[in-house]
Amino acid sequence: MDWSKTKTIFIITFLILDLFLGYQFMQKRNSSQLDVILETTIEEQLEANGITYVEIPKEVTKASYVSGRSKIFTRQETEKLTNQKITTRNQSVLQATFVHPVALADVKDPYSLNEFLQKNILSGKEYAFWAFDEKSQTIIFFQKYGNKMIYKNVSSMLLLHLNDKKEVVSYEQTMLEDLEKYEKKQDIIPAIKAIETLYKKDYLKPGDRVTTVELGYYALVQFTASQVLTPTWHVVVNGKKDYFIHAFEGQIINDEGSVLE
């Protein structure tokens, strides 16, 4: 036996075995690191990217669809409104002009706005402030159902038009009536999952802050006499960008009411 050759073969064999074992170790370590990454919670991922958020609702776990239909404004109702010239379009859009413009103490003050609504608008207490468009000098309100807002629905909005003195000179009103919940309740995604959806779709950037998270309703199909409202998470980023997430399916709803994959 040639001992020198045998020794060389043993050395090469052990070297190959060491390389194989080293490769196996690296594979396991990388796999372990990947598992750790995969196990990282969304809260930890947001924190790592400096993304913060307000206290989010946790008590709501189930909800149901809501059905309703466009309200037809009657002459008997509109005759109760004073200081207003009333017309209707298709009977479901009330258009009014004030004979004498009505002053507002503050275009964003809830008390002042609520007082105006109760005195001058049919079922005024059923609307909530959404935004003030400075360019058009218009205050936008959305209808509520069960203290939850019905978002961006052409059939349940109130638009107050102001003059340069911040006086209300006219308005348009639409409304849904006979609103009722479906009997069957379904599980909704948690609020943190709605935030996670925005994060995974890259709508949340490092350093962003989620300033509002609330549950409301959205009609995916509008411009119809009868509508079905879907429970929807409303998420505001940095106090100015609004997002709507389907609370049953977790998809983002775009401005046209379609869901994004």
C-alpha cells in the first residue's frame, strides 16, 4: 500500500466532508434567519421603519352589510324650510338657495356647523363634517349610519357653498333612507391588518404616521336607487391622505369605488 497516496485521499475526503458540512450549516443558519424575518410581527416591521399610528379600534370584530335607497324629497318636507328657495332634481337631489345668506362662526367648528345643520337642513343631525374645500369654498358633509360615516357616496352627501364672507349661500343635499343591517354578521379584518395592507402595498413610507383609523361604510356600486354599503376601514396617513380598505376582504378601494388587488 502506498501510504502517501492513501493519506492524500483521506485528507481530500475529509476536506470535501468539511466543505459539505459547512455548506449544510450555512443553509440551516440562513433558513433560521429567514424564519425569524417571517415571524416578525407587523407592529415590529412598522416600528423598524419609523411608522407610527394612533390608538386603533380593537373591540370591533364583526359587522354586516347595510342596505338603503335614495330618499325622495317631498314638497311637504321642503315647505318646512324657511329662508330658502328650493328646487329638486330627479326628486332625489335637493338644491337650495338662501334668500338671506347664513353666517358661520367657524367653517370647521363642530358646534357651529351642527347648529347650522339642525336649523336649516332636513335631517341635519344625520350628517357629519368631512372636509372644507378652500378652492371652491365648499363644506362637505357625509351622511352617518349608526354613528359610522358613509364615505364618498353621491347619494348621501351635503355640500354647503360659501361666499367670500364665509356665509352659506346655497347647498345640495342627497340622502339614503330605510337603512338597515343585514341579519348575518361577518368577521372583519382587524384595524392593524388594514394598516398592514397599506404597508405591504407600499402606501406607507418610512417615517409616516397613521393619524386616523375608523370603521365606516362604502358603496362599491353607486348611482343606483338602491344600494348596499360595505363595512370599510378609513385610514388617514399624515393627516391628509385618505385610504379605504374593504373590512371583509382586506382590499384597498380606489377613488372610483373599485377594489385594488
